Amino acid sequence: AQSVSQHNHHVILSEAASLELGCNYSYGGTVNLFWYVQYPGQHLQLLLKYFSGDPLVKGIKGFEAEFIKSKFSFNLRKPSVQWSDTAEYFCAVIGASKIIFGSGTRLSIRP
Amino acid sequence: DTAVSQTPKYLVTQMGNDKSIKCEQNLGHDTMYWYKQDSKKFLKIMFSYNNKELIINETVPNRFSPKSPDKAHLNLHINSLELGDSAVYFCASSQGGARTNSPLHFGNGTRLTVT
């Protein structure tokens, strides 16, 4: 069965710290991978997506993610976070004709 | 212009009532979804419609009934509301459904509170 795991439930960082949020999926076939962000009180917005090609994907607001097929991972990174990055981050996978979301990681940034 | 719009934004109602949430998208997408986000922010798909036909129907109570009058609209009707139905409900749309690479576009959500 297709599944997505985000092991970090809540991450707290200081401004300018580097960020890495983990995402692992289980599905044996070809996958399409996404990261969505949900700012407080708002809807989900697409941060970045991976379909094929270069496994290092750049998204909006300085975020990037790397698809490592051998590890079934698609971790989200940002070299220097800002207070405005405080949000909930969701990894999502399209595998067998279904979009599955991870449980989300709450990111809190200390000013 | 809002791409995916849901109404109402907030809905407070008592147990046992019947309520509806409306969703409209102006992106020309052929697939629409309803997701439920619980208090722990966990997102779970409820329904998916492609060109007005139901293609995903996860295990949700029969009290939830989606209606798609055309491919730009997907409404959610809930009968006999229960306390556990309190959540934020997100409508979303995409082109080609989950078989394609099309990302989801989400509405702003409807916060349902059942008292």
C-alpha cells in the first residue's frame, strides 16, 4: 500500500538556521512527489514538485528538495529560515492513482 | 480571482443538523476533491470526482454525500452532524486526476464546528 511518513512532527529553529524536513514514502512504482505549505489560518499551497529528471528540485521562497530513489526519500531543505516560514509542511505522493499526504510537520521559527 | 473557492468559510452548527459546503473552481480542471483536516492537521482524502463521476470514495460515513452538478462544482452535504465531524474541510482541484502530474490547487477551507 502507498504511504507517506513525515517523522518530524514539530521542528523549532532560530532565524537563519538551516532546515531539513524528512519525507519517506513507500511505493514500488513511479512516483510524483510534492511539498505543500500551509501558513497559519490559510489553505495549502504548492512549494515544489518532482516528476522526473534532476532529483534536486528548487521551489518557491528558497526551498529545495532532493529525491533519493534508493532511500525512498524526498526531504525538504532551506539554507536559512525566516520567521515568515512558520507554517505546517506537508509531503505528498502520487503513486497508484492516488494522492497521499504525510501527517505534516509544524515548523516554528524563533525571531 | 480566486481559483478554488469554498463557502462558507466558517460553519458552526448543532449536533443532528444537516449542512452543506459548496466548492467552485474556475481553473478549467476536470478533477475535484474533498479533504478533511483534523485538529492534528492530518489531511485525509474523502472524495474525488473526475468529470462529474465519483472516482475515489474513501471510507467515510454515509452521512457525507458529495454532489457534482458540473465539473466546476463539487458540493459536500453532511447529514446528522456529529461532534467528530468538527474539522477543516478543504476542496481541491487538479487536471487529469491523480494519474497525471498535476498538482492540487486548494480552496481556503471551511472550518466546521459541531456543538
